[in-house]
Amino acid sequence: MKEYRTESDLLGEIQVPKDAYYGVQTQRAIDNFHISGSKMSDFPDVVNAIAYVKLAAVQTNNQLGLISNDLTKAISQACQEIIDGKLHQYFPVDMIQGGAGTSVNMNANEVIANRALEILGHQKGEYQYCSPNDHVNLSQSTNDAYPTTLRLALIHMNVKIINSLRQLITSFRKKGEEFREVIKMGRTQLQDAVPMTLGQEFEAFAATLDEEVIRLNNNAHLFLEINMGGTAIGTGLNAHPKYAHLCAENLGKLTHLPFVSAPNLVEATPDTGSYVIYSSALKRMAVKLSKICNDLRLLSSGPRAGLHEINLPAMQPGSSIMPGKVNPVIPEVVNQVCFKVIGNDLTVTFAAEAGQLQLNVMEPVLGQAIAENITFLQRAMDTLRTKCIDGITANRDVCLNMVKNSIGIVTALNPYIGYKNSTKVAKEALETGKSVYDIVLEKNLMTQEKLDAVLDPRAMLDPHALVQ
């Protein structure tokens, strides 16, 4: 049988698994919040971030003479063990919870306190020697420790998503180079436009995503302003006057990040503006990524009745009834991830708007939504790169034949025969099925030599002087 120890809080006594490093408040959160199935331990960056915050806090308290050297050493060791990847299984609270993040903060306080007790030679739960509230949470409140944790976690998660994004961009660029000689028709409003290369199309995919690297990094930079030392509502009650700036400095040294204390802690405590703008950057990237996947599905459509300009790697049979059918399942799943990200961004917007007076109690769902978006997008981009983009091949003859048979190439004749004549040629080509080339020669609108030069698809790929 499982053994338990008894712990108590203001609501009374409760049974906690004897070997668990968490305590009474974490157990209550486990019992109360069966919501998303998304636990704190599912996001290692969040667990590590709160350990860094608690480590910076105890160092600061020690420097200010507020906590003994022995307790500081034990708490610091416990924090470092968590940062090193230990004890993460003891962070079981649901990421979506009531209480403005109190359960997350107390989960960390209890795990760190109980591990520190072991280091000091005591038993778990002997909080008279090292208290989750009086020692680990000294000079803090959930209302400054929790948002600081989220900010640090998101900075670390941003580094990872940027890495995946850059790898995807590199894959698109490689395909752009591989397909640089593949002539094809460009399209606007799903209608034939003018010639381009498949390489230009894939390079454009790379370029549009490349913009998002700067956008995400710039917005993540906003997370470097923290409200540690503001305690409950930003007034700094129960914190030393030097605590806020010193704690930000210590957190910066520990993480090698330029954290600064917010200039107005009362304003900073309920403010969620940085989350809103970062989430919007994730949404913007998701919108672009989804559009690219739409294009990949169109370009690979067919194989007999669609565009069929490219081949996507075949990943699995596509139908339970149609033999031989293969679907573009990787772009499809990325589309769905992007829809989820767009929806989560709306959740972030509502959560930010729901702040009241000196606190925003909706930060847990806000933090969960952004962390989920980063995780999903990172996995989606890695999947898209390895299972789709890297294996794409071009149907070169299909692309070229579409150019030769297209009416869109008549656009290149505008400077030579005028828009009105070009329109007549295009209309006749549509009605008769004749080629633009043949109609122009029949009507003696241009010489064959000049027409050959003007309608060379390669001459339509970039700006150039008129053919004389």
C-alpha cells in the first residue's frame, strides 16, 4: 500500500504521498484542477525557470542578510538540481488553474523546501527547519515570482523555436537553389499570371519566414523586464528596498540574460502586454506557415487532375476505399497546428483583457496557451522540414508545358503590341485553343525573331530592358 504523510494548511489536514517532494498546496491543486491534462512537468522550461527565480531570490535574500548561509546553501542546491533536470516529476499541477499561478509557485516552494530539508538532514514535511513560505518564498509573492517564471521560460522556449524556424528556412532555401532553373507559371487568384521559376517560389517561402526570426526575437526581448520585488501588488510589501534591482541582477547573472527591474512595479504586476505582442508574432508566423502549406497542397495536387508541379514525399496511404491514393498529410497537420495557434492567440487576448485592478489572475491560461503554441509550432516545423520539404521533387516537364500552353505569357507582349491588342490575342486564344504565339504571327503583330525573344520564358523572370 502507498504510504502517506499528513500536512496541513488553513483549510485543514490532507494526506500527501510520503515520498513526494511536493506538499499540501500542490496536493490540493492536483485534486482541484483536472482541466487540460497539460502539467507543469510537460514544459521543462517552465520548471527550470521557476527554479532559477527561486535561486536568484535566495541569493538576494542572503546578500541582504535576510536568510542564513546554511539555508541558502541547501535551497540553492535544491534549485540547481531542478535546473539540472532532477525532480521534474514532482511538478504535476495543471497549467490551467485558478489562483493566478499560486499552485505553480507553491509547487516549486514545496519541492525546493523538501529537497533542502533532506540536504540539511531532516525529513520531508519538517517545515520548521525550512519552510516553503517563510524561506523559499521569502521576499516574494506568486504575483511577482510567477510572471517572472513565465517570462524566463518563454525566452528559453523562443530560442528553441527560432532554431527550428531557421532550419526550416534553410530547407526552403536549398530547394530554391535546387529548383532555380525550373520554369513554371505563376498564378494570381488561382489563374495563370506570368512565368517564374519554382526556385523563386521556394525562395519566397524562405524569405517570408526569415522575417519572423527578427519579429520573434524583438518581441521576446520585452520579457526581460520583470517585477520581482513587487510582491503582492507592486508596492514591495515585505521586500527589502534593494531587493527588486538586486534580484533582477542576480537572475541575469544566473541565466546570462540582461534582466532589468520594471521602473514601475505597480504597473508591471498586472501588465500582460508583452505576452499579447509575442503571441501575436507567433500567430503571424502561423498564418504564413499555413499559407505555405496551402500552396504546397495546391502545387502537388493531382497527380492527373491537379497542378502536379511538385511531388511531396509519400508518408502513408491516403484512403480506406480509393486504392493508390496518397494525401498531403504533413502540410495538412501543419495547417491544423496553425489553426490551433490562431485560436490560442485569441485566448491570450481575452486573458490579457480580463486583468482587474492590481493583478491579472488569468495568467495561467495565458502562459499555457503561449507555451503550447511554441511547442506545437516547433514540432510542426520540424515535422514539415524532415518529412516534407527535404524530400520534395519537381515535375519539370509539367511545369514547362504549362508555361508553353499558357495564355498568361501574353502579358509580356503589352510593351510591344499594347494592352488592347494583347487582350484580343488572349481572348482568341481562349476561344479557339490556339497558342498566343501562333495568333500573334497570324496577325502580323510582331516578327517571329522578336516574338521568340520576347516570349522566351527566361526573359520574363526578372526586370529587363525591352527587346529592340
